[in-house]
Amino acid sequence: FYVNREMIDFDFIKNYQDLDALFKLYKEKLKPTGRVFLFIDEIQNIVGWENLVNSYSQDYTADYELYISGSNSKMLSGELATLLSGRYVSFEIFPLSYSEFLEISEQTRGKESYLDFLQTGGLPELFHLMQEDLKRNYVSALKDTVLLRDIIQRQAIKVVQLLDDIFVFLVNNASNLISIKNIVNYFKSNNRKTSYETVAAYIGEIEDAFLIHKTERFNIKGKETVGGVAKYYINDLSFYNYLYRGFAYGFGYLLENLLYLELRKADYQVYVGTIKGSEVDFVATKGNRTIYVQSSYLLFDKETIEREYASLEQINDNYEKIVVSIDDISLPSKEGIKHILAWNFADFII
């Protein structure tokens, strides 16, 4: 039983009662036997959908397996998560990984293909479009659709242009430590009046729609998160590569963003590390494994190598420490710190 709520054919399904009635009609007419699989796509467009999910998950007179998808990170938060505790598994779906990019583009693993991926992105639809202007139009339309459908229409956003401008600001400051106050001051310096509360709320909505990801700072020595400032990473580099490339943006920042996405795809919890006034790009944890990751576009001289390794050398524990770059060859280990070439990073963190 498959329903995609975004298709016109299913416009009549306004709420969970409508969906329940359709499913009962399906059972009456088709008389399915055995386990019944229900697939409901973009379920957040159905008012009260939580009631149906909770009801069917507790119906022990029939054998159901229910799959739902949606485009908001708070779908399974709060009461529903409590009601379904222990009876659901959730997956966050990201754009294509580097390995998937290689498959779809039929390229071989290495520096050339990785740089290509870095300057393209992982939105699958891009690989069906041959012309650059078509790709640019697609990414722009996707961004506008998400902002309009998943945020503006649902949250009654009052200042639509501000929402878009905040997204642009976050894209062009990805991989930088910023605070809400920084953003408010930026708009005020451009004669745009806004408040801390408004900016914070809009960023939260953009984050909930999976356009960006917020990463908190983590004090490595004190083993605690630190408030105030954070980093924001784009859900896909295509938003920068096709929409805002006119802004000054180094390859190092793109690499850091891409490594963040690879860690998240591998199901790591990711933080920005701080130790003795220095920054470690990522503190990544999964189960009993912790990895400290430093990102550097190129380790082209002794001074750069010493700078990139310095923060990792200050960490006294025995967890894995690595530096990732796009150099032609990997360097030998230094004080237990490994050097990983970026196109091998995903294999290392598995």
C-alpha cells in the first residue's frame, strides 16, 4: 500500500481519517493476505498522521509493517517518539556519498574525481542534467521549494526575504565558527533590522528542513559541550557550487564540509573540538570509537604541517587522531597521528 502525498492523485487525503478510510478500502477490495507493507511518502502533509501511525503500530490483530518518510527533522520527536519507543527505527537520508558519486559518474577513486565531487555535489538529479545552467536552475528551484513548502507555508514566516538571506549567509560561512549575535550584527550593519530571537528561530527552521546542520563545540579536556558559537555545514555542496560561487570560499572549507557529511553518513555524532585555545575540526564518536579529525586542503610545507598537527598533538588520550588532505601522497604517521588522503576517508571511518 503506497501513498505519495505530494502526488495530485492523493490530494483528497487531508488528514489521518482520510488515509485510514483509503487503507480500509484497499483491504476490502484487494483482500491482501499475509503481512501488509504500508509506504507513506511525505507523511507530514497529512494532518494528524501521528494518530494513524500510533494506532496501526498497536493493532495486534493484523500483521503490518509501516514505512514513513518526511522532510522535517522533528517528525519523530516528542510524544510520538515516546509512544513508539522501541517499535521504530529511523534513518536520516543524505545526498550521495563520494563512493556513490563514483558509481553514478563511472569515475575511479583518486584526487581528480574527488576534486570533481568537491566542485559538484551529491544531489542525484544533477547527474541527469548535462548543461551547467540546467543544474544551477535545478539547485535553485530545490532550495526555493524547500524554503517555501517545508518552512514558509508551515511556519507562517513573516519576513520571507530574511529567511532566504539567512540561508545565503550560512552557506557562505559554512565551516566557520559563528554565533547568532554575529548574524544579527551582520544584518544590522547592512541596515536590516532583525532580532536575536527571529534569527535563531529561522535558523532552527532551516536546520529542521535538512538544508544545514549545526555542530556544537566540545571541550576535549573538560569533556563537555560549549555554548555561544557553533559551526554550520551545508547539507550538500551544490548549494554553494551552483548558487553562490561568486563569494570568496577556499577549497579547504569545502573539504571540511564534505568530511563532516561523510562522518554523519557513517552515523557518527560530530562536534567541533577545542583544546587549550586551539581548534580540532571534528570530534567524531560512534559507539566506543572516537576519532579526532583535522582537515587541511594541502600540506604543502613544513609550517603548514606543524600548524595542522599542533592541535592534535595537544590531546593526551589514546583515541585515533588523523589529518585529512588532498595531497598526492600520504605522509608517514607523526606522533601517532595518521595522514589520510580525502578519497580514502570514508573507508577509514567505517
